[in-house]
Amino acid sequence: MQHTAIVFLEFGAVLLGLGVLGAFALRVGISPIPLYLLAGLAFGTGGVVPLATSQEFISVGAELGVVLLLLTLGLEYSADELVTSLRGNATSGLVDLVLNAAPGAVCALLLGWGPVAAVAMAGVTYATSSGIAAKVLSDLGWLGNRETPTVLSLLVFEDLTMALYLPVLTALLAGLSLASGAATVGIALVTVSVVLVVALRYGRFIEAFVASPNSEVLLLKVVGLALLVAGLAQTLQVSAAVGAFLVGIALSGQLAHDTRTLLEPLRDLFAAVFFVFFGLQTDPAKILPVAGPAALLAFAGMITKLLTGAFAARRAGIAKAGQARAGIALIPRGEFNIVIAGLAVAAGAHPDLGPLAAAYVLILAAFGPLAAKLVQPLITAVARRA
């Protein structure tokens, strides 16, 4: 009884604190993700007031946060959109992959962390935060701009790449043999392919099963299906996150929109818990020694995303102002980057990987939206002169 009371007290304090931080972030116009990470650092190992009793409960909430994040991300796209994006933006997507995965991999190798940590760091530096990027586009009124479809197509390409990358990373982190690793990757590729085919040809049957005029029933069906598939994917050593993402892809149209609307508050709650949990696992004292590499890596990440956005927008025939906006919108890192780092930390890839990733995401999640706001007047002035 006493244990339960302490869990409630600690978890309640965490949620209330996150609410206060979220309100502050809204007031100053920044992403709350860096503040959530800082909260985790403050109450984790080596923090000001370490949480002892509720960490296990928070860890379960964090796993739910990952599943819901990826589920709602999958709901953003239909199978048709993914296939179309893959065909039409393959070149820009590959440039994005090479330019932005390379800094993380090179950094890990230069620091002597080994090839497995290099693969993990490649993922940490590669993916843009879809959530923060979408908020930047919305807040600054860029949704109607010509470059926005190009930015969104790159985000879709990154999400699809992640669906293939995560199983590979999971196999490497598990220390599987070449044969076992190849089998895991093969299972992942087959799974993604089967889900896309099923979604394209038989998606209406899945939607008919899930659909309900009652929001409570709809929510229970979708979340239950996502957790079942996530658990099955985890059993196959593919990744629970990939499983949830694929469930989201299988739903489309009005059903996907309704489900996304219902899930948003639940997703935001557990996503916040996830960022806090990652911070709880990171010792603040270990961030200072990697602050230099993290700052250099963040600077490189800004440059490579600017180049990526400019290249993709130029291929679409967009002027320089639009190219600059596309690059700036791609700068923020957040959800996927922390998910990847969390997997690597849990597997013991390298003790400094978590602190470096945390510092990297803190810088870019905070600086990306701020840079967009500061640079917008300059871009507008240049566009008018042109």
C-alpha cells in the first residue's frame, strides 16, 4: 500500500511538472521536448532528486509512448502515399540519408565506439523530428508554400527508411550472428512488404473491422491492435515501434483522421513520459564531457539538413527562399532520435552514447524552431527583393 502511494506521488509530481514545462514552452514558442529531457535529467541518476520507486512504472509508460508515437506517425500516411513518395523522391531521400547519417557514424568511429554504436549514431543524426517540423510549418504559416510537399515527402521517406533501419539496428544490438541478423532483416523486409500490399489491396477489410461509430470502441480496437502487432514484432526481433508504425499505415482516409484525433492526447501524455524516462537513464554529469562533440555534431546536422532541403527543393523547381525554408524546417531532431538512442543505451552499445544523443537532441530540438522564427523575416525580405 505504501509502495503504491509513493508511485502515485512521484508519478503525479512528474506529470504535473511536465504540464508546467509544457505551458512554459507554449508561452515562449519552443518545443517542449528539450524541457522534458531536462526534467528527466534532473530526477534521474545523478540528478537533483532521483526517483527511486516509480522508475519501473515510468519505463512501461515510456514503452507505450514509443508505440503510440509510431502508431500516430503511421496514421499520417497511407500505403499509396508511401509508395508514391518512395518512387518520386528516391533521389532526394537517398541524399538525405547519406548526408545526415554520415556525421553520426563518423563521430562514433572517431570516438572509438565501434561499428555497432556507429550504426546507432547514424540513425540518431539522420531523422528529422516529424512532430517538431510539422509544428514549425504550421506556426510560421508555411503549410501552403510550394516547398512544403517536398519537406513532407522527405519526412515520409525517412519514416519508411526507419521502418527498415530499426530491425537492422535491433539485430546488431542483440549481437546476433550474421545468419541470424540477416534472417531478422529479411523478416522485417517481408513484414513491411506484406503490410504495404495488404494495406493497398485489402485495407478496406482492416478498416471495416476496426471502424466504429463509438469513439471508445474505436480507440480500444486501434490501440489493442497496435499493441498486439507491436508485441508480435518484438517477439520476431523486428521492433515494436515498426509494428505500431505499420498498423498506422494500414488505416487511411477518414478512419485514420478520426483515430489520430482520438489518440493525440494519449500519445502526447505517454510521449512526454518517454522523453522523461530517457532523461532519467542519463547521468547529467556524463553530458559535460561529450558537450563539445555534441555541439559540433549539432552544427554539422544543421548544415547537412540545410543542404538536403536546398537540394530537394531545387529539384522541384523551387526558388532560393523556398529552398532555405525547406532546409530550416528539417533541422529539428526529437522522437525517432531518442527512440534509437534509447535502444542503443538499453543494449549497452556505449556508455557515452546516451549523454551525447541527449545533448544533440536538446540543441537541435530547441534551436530548430527558434532558427526558423529568427530567419523567417530575412527569408521574406530576400524573396521580396527577388
